[in-house]
Amino acid sequence: MCLIRRVSLPRFLLALPRVMRGTHVTMREVAVIKTAKLVVRTPEQPLVVHLDGELREPGVNECTVELERGRINVLVAR
């Protein structure tokens, strides 16, 4: 999971090349946490959840994302 603290628009625009290179994880505004399960809850407003570019279940206040070993193959360029 990649958490990014609020940043100014100029700082965001300057960081875009780092995001494309994958070097943004060393920025002070970025925290990377490894986890197999993540639950996002919003008590006051519904979540807008996009999966593969499509809206899913409008009006929900909780979303659980869980990784399952061996379910997807990922290719990484060197």
C-alpha cells in the first residue's frame, strides 16, 4: 500500500517523473506499507470504488482488498 500525504500542486507536478520511474517511494510525503489485507472505511461519505476502470457498488462505506498467493502472475521489467 502506498500512502501519500497531501502535497501542493507544484510539488505533485515535480514528482510525476519520479512516480513514472518508481523512485517516489523515497519522498518524505510517501509511506509504503506491505500488507496482504487492507480495509478502507469511510463513516461519513460513501466510497467511490473503481476496479479496472469501472465503478463498483456505489454507495458503500467499506472496501476490503485481500491478496491471495498464486492467483495472479506479474511480469516486472528489468
